[in-house]
Amino acid sequence: MFPSLVEGWGLVVLEAIASGLPAIASDRAPFTEFLSPDLALLVNPNDPGAIAQAMKAILSSDISHALIQNSQSAVAQYTWESSARMHIKHYQTLLDSYA
């Protein structure tokens, strides 16, 4: 459960997913940039009722198992190797712009 109002990046959500947990997160960036409703329950962080409803819903084994299984694709995109490759690509773009 991560109903953040302002976040630079949702690393804690990716860590939870990588640990095999179903996720509930805010329905705003940055979470919506790498999660969809089939990967996590996305809720309005200003709506306690929506948060409570998502917490109840995730208790359903069908919902939690589907979220856990579906969300593994998001984790696969953010390995240390792929992160390093993205950084190298951006650094190379910066270097090329000064050449």
C-alpha cells in the first residue's frame, strides 16, 4: 500500500512487487508511468474510501494472485542491468550533443 501524493519515483512499489507482493498505489505519476490497473490496484490517494476498498479487494486470492503474476513484467523492465543500459544511453546522447 503506497498512497503517495507526491513521489519522485516508485522504487518501494517495485521492491514490493519484486518480493512477490500485490501492490496498491496512487493513480498518479510516477506510478501510472510503469503500472497499469492489471499490474496494481491504482487508487485516488485523497479518497480514504477508495483506499479501504482496494485493501479489501486485495484480500481476494484471485485478485492478489493475478496482480502478483501480471506485475512481474514491470519488475523485469527495471533490472540493474537495464537501468545501467538506460543511463549509458542517456550519457552517450549528452556526450554526442557536445561533439
